[in-house]
Amino acid sequence: MSHYTDALTQLGATTDLPASPEQAVLERVPNPQAGELYVVRFTQPEFTSLCPITGQPDFAHLVIDYVPGDWLVESKSLKLFLGSFRNHGAFHEDCTVGIGKRLVDAIAPQWLRIGGYWYPRGGMPIDVFWQTGAAPAGLWLPDQGVAPYRGRG
């Protein structure tokens, strides 16, 4: 392994899905382009959690954009973290904002935003957006590319 991955415990190893988001470990690697202004985007079109009241599954399309500082999030650890919500009961707002805050705690990005585009529950979709503040000046920031929910028509 390179010096970038020496401290990683999940990449390149068989790793079970964490039982809960609290047990999930978000790992990071040094940013080889530290000092450059650029955006990293992760898209999770099949995010799943549970309604904390009914226990029924909820589904969302998540888009996470961040401007790295000294660290990048290691993508396998992010996939396992997001997957750990599969059996976790929380409202849409708590999941979306909580994921954003957990990433901020793990990698201290210059800037981060998350869009949670939740599929309808009770006939009404809920979209949740959170960011750490204004995007850095001069940043090229593409649209998240998720159309508003239109149902069948």
C-alpha cells in the first residue's frame, strides 16, 4: 500500500456493513491537490433508511458536493457509512443534515453541501438541502442535476 492508504482499515479488505451510522467509520486520505479549488461529487441514487415511526423503508437520491481541504473522504468508507442507514430509523431531515455534518467532522472540507431528494411518503416528496455556508468565490459548481419530482405526469 502507498503512504496514502497505510492508515485505511476498510479499503482492500472484506468489510461488513456497519450495524448503524454511529458504528460506521468514515476514513480519509490526504488531498494530493491541497490548495486547489475544486469540487468532489458523490451521488447515491439508491439511499435507504427507515421511517422512525412506522419502520417502513424510505428512499432518496443523495448528491454530496464538497471542496476538499487537506483531506478527501475515502469512498468505500463513505459507501459503508451510507449503507449503514438501511436499518436506521430517522426522519429525512435528520438523515440528510446528519450525513453532511458527519462528513464535515471527518474531513474538515473548505465547503460542503448535500441535497437529499426523497421519494414520496404519503404522496409527498421531501427534499432536504444543507450546506456549510457560501460556496468559495470562483468555484465552478454545477447544478446537482436532480429534477423536481413530477410523479407520473
